[in-house]
Amino acid sequence: MPKRDVYSFPFSTIYSLLVDKVERKGRGKRDVDAAINWLFGYSEERIEEMAHSDVTYSDFLLSAPSPNPKRLQKKGRICGIKVEELEEGKERDMRILDLMVDEVAKGKTLKKIFMEE
């Protein structure tokens, strides 16, 4: 099977994987939606629409209505990569979302994840 670029995957596939990850740890879809809202400015309704469309993950990342400037202050490692060392762009945003979902799955409060504490 040929290797596929993650950005070409449907957002619906990625979103399902993110939700599954947090649900296995006792958290819920609303937590993933809250992280996406904080990070990119998507409303719950828009997330739901996109999760039932054929929009690619790349298009989801690039068409964010209002990326949060505080996202660039997020620090941490995801898959051994320090997010703060990545250039600004869709790879960094993708990794930050992965990091935030990992933090949700590990039981961190949304306030802490959103750097409000």
C-alpha cells in the first residue's frame, strides 16, 4: 500500500481518531471540539459540518477562521518533536492539535491546556 500524506486524509478520519483517543481515556468529543475551537476558532457546528464532509485535513488546517495567537506559545513534545521548534504553518498547527488532544487524554483540565492557569 502506498504511503499517504496525512494532509490528504479526510478531516473526518483524523477527527474520528482524535475523538476515539480521548474517549478511550474517559473524556469526550466536546473536549476535542473545545481544543479545536480554542486553537483554530471553528464553532462546534462548523466542526460537525466538516466532520461529515470530504474536506481534507490540509484544507481544515489552512482554512481556520481565527487561529489563536496563543497557540504559538504552546510547548511540548509530540512523537519526539518539540512543537515550539517547528516553523509556523500547518505542520506546527497539526502537531499542536495532537499535543492538546494528548493532554486531554492524559486528564489535564482545559484551563491548563489553554494556558489559563
